[in-house]
Amino acid sequence: MGLVQYIIVNTSLGMGKGKIAAQCSHASVAVLDKVDDSDVSEWKSEGMKKVVLKVKNTEELVELFERAKKTLPCALITDAGHTQIEPGSKTCFGCGPVDEDKANKYFKDLKLL
């Protein structure tokens, strides 16, 4: 199925669209340090597919992050609190790029943001 990067967003924080975009960008970039260069190159050549999904609260975000990071490259984003939300808020996490089939067991039940 190819390589895909997943970004999982915590919707309980009331972030505006711009804040969500910024946090997703942080997640997309931060997780690349945890991925093999060859996979990153392949993903880039395939068009850098991303899927942005949502969870309903911080607990669900952290629980999913902890499960996924055991087998997949993941990076959790914690906000500094300079704008819309409290310092230390866990806004989202990035996963991959990874093989879509391998990641499916973690993300298949989530809805698109």
C-alpha cells in the first residue's frame, strides 16, 4: 500500500485551525528524526502521503501514542503554552512514514480530522 505518515490530533483542547496546522507541522517534522533515511526518501518520492486523524481527549492520545511507539516511529508534541492553550498540553503525535498495513491496527478505527 505504500508509506504514509499519520498525525493524530487531540480535539479536546479547543485549538483553532491555525494552531492545529502548526501543531501538525511540528509532529510531521519531529517524527522524521525517528525514521530511516531510506524510508523518508521513498515516502518523499511517493508524494509524502499524510493522514490526519482525531481523538477525543488527552488520555486517548497518550494511550494510543504509548501503544504505537512500541513498534512504530512516533513523536508526541507538547505545547509551550504561548498562545491558545495551557503549557504542557499534549496536542498531537506524528507517526511515520510507515507501511500503511503495519499501522492500520493502531489507526483503523479513528475518524479523519
